[in-house]
Amino acid sequence: MKKNYILASALLLATATTSFGQGTELFFSEYIEGAHQSGTTYGGTTPSTGNERAIEVFNPTVAGVSLDKYSVRRYSNGSSTPSEEEKLKRTTGSNVLNSADVFVYANGESTLPAILNVVDQLGASPYGTVGPNTITKSGIAYFNGNDALALVRWTGATAGQGTGILVDIFGVIGQDPGISWSAEDANGVLVTSANQSLMRRPSVSAGTKVNPQPQGGNDPKARTGYNISTEWDSYSTAFPGGVQDPAAQSYARLGEHNDYNGPYGAYAPLKTLAKFNSSIGIYPNPASGQAIVEIKGAKVGSITVLNSVGQTIMAQPRGLNEETVKLDISRLSPGLYFVQFISQDGQLKVYKELLVK
């Protein structure tokens, strides 16, 4: 496994938050890692390619949201940088995702009607093909159970322009868990990212914006760190009763998220977040002994230094109108840290990297 940086990505990881948990941003609502084997028809007329995979995005806001600024990334086999990334773009019709509606992105070699009848976008295929929506290679939906995924919202005019902001994460970026992330839920059901059809729990109203701590522990009943069963339910598996039967895996819930019972909210304004982020700087960086935080016009309520596994190292007090804050990092070991800034009203949160020499 590569070293895991809890909040790292090739770009700034920034998040918008709300105080009451309203749905203010798109998030992943379904994940399918099909076990159907290549060359088998499974009762249909077209043999499966063995690439029956899809992900679904849900809109929990009260307004229609343009997908032009969104992309999906795959972080393959424990990588901390994206191996593939594609823009979200409907094959036909409007690229606006209506309130309470879903968008389905599937593998370009999918053959099963359960996927093809509800898909909005087929990824470029075969693997590695450069298509019109490619940002960093193509092939997100060739994921296996050990690949992390991220839903990205961009600050520019379209996806791939400006800064990419992670608004939801599936799995753990930077961790290769082996076969899959897996854990037993409260009912003893094994939830795993391999060979299962997963749905986001109905009460989940926001994506995972902070990269979770790595999954730990050898017992699925007692996981430490990331626990996939906390927010995801398994509704179908290729191993019913422990018997391998790829044909038993169903995709019947793909294309809808009607069980959602969380609150609908106003779509989060990205310009406010981008301005908050651009108003904060850290120098020198890398630093030794002391680093200076410069704040220009942003209403920052709290400053917290986190280590690479997301643990709080120190909280830095700040006067209401201070434009510069000194961070005493003399006791920190050399390495990568993250400085968390939360706005005074608690609505905005951004992270900045800090490298200690």
C-alpha cells in the first residue's frame, strides 16, 4: 500500500458544509461492481463482457444542477493520484440533473439491459480510449473492488478547468485494501465493494468530502478506520448464501434513489467557497519552526492542523480581525500536514497542505 495522505489529492481538496445536514451537493447514490463473467449470456442474447459496472449520482438539492462542471475519478490500486477521469455528460438531451433525480455512468462495454436501459453516459471504451469527455485517460468504470472513486466539482467553466473539489469519495484514496473494502452491518450483512450492488443509505444527505482513515482490522465485524457499511447497504450479491453465482447479482435499483429520506437543500454556491479558499495562504511552504497564515478578507472562525491520518495536532487561536496568524510548528516531525480552515458561520471548510521540513 502506498502511503496514505488523508486529505491529499493532486489538487486542493476543499469542501462546503452546512449546519443542518441539508442536501446541498451531488453525491454517489449507487455503486455496482458486477461479477458477471465474460462470454456468458445469462439468459439474454448478448454475451457479457465481464465489465458490468456502474455508478450513480443523486441530486439532493431543490434545484436542477448542471453536470458541466462535474467529473468522476478512479484511483487505481491504492494510488493517491487519479488514474482516470472523465467529465459527466449525457449522451443525449440536457446535461442538467433535476432535483431528486439520478445520473448513471456505466462501463462502455456493459451489455446487460438492467444497465443499458437506465444509463446516461457510457464511458469511453475499450480501456484507455480517449473520448470527448476524457480528462485523464478513460476507464473509470473498469474499477475493481480495491479502487477508490471520487466525484469532483470544478471551479472553472467546465470540468477540467480551474480547481477540482472533491465532493464525494467512495473507498479510501491512497489505500489498496486487497480484494475490497468490506464490513458487516448491524444486521450481520457483509457489505463489500467487490461483486455486490450497493445503495447509499436513505438518510445520507451529503457525500464523503474528507478522505477516510484507512480500513483496518482483519475482522469485518470489527473494522477500524473506514467502515463501508456505515453509509452503504448491499441489496444484491454474486455470492448468495456463500455460493458463487454471478447471475444472482441484480442491478434492479440502478436508475433511481427513491428511498432517500434526507432533507433537500439549496445548491451550495461554489463561488463563495472558491473566494474563501483563495483568501487564505500559508508561507513559507515548506516551513520549519514557524509558518505564517495570511488571511485577506475571509471570515475564518477556526484553524486546525491535522496529521496525515486526519488526527488533530493543534488548534490555533485567531483574533477576530487578524490578517496574519503564526503557526508554531517547531515540535512537529518532518512530513506532510493539513491545515483546516472553517468559516465563522460554519458553512465553509477548506484544507491547505503544509510541508514541515
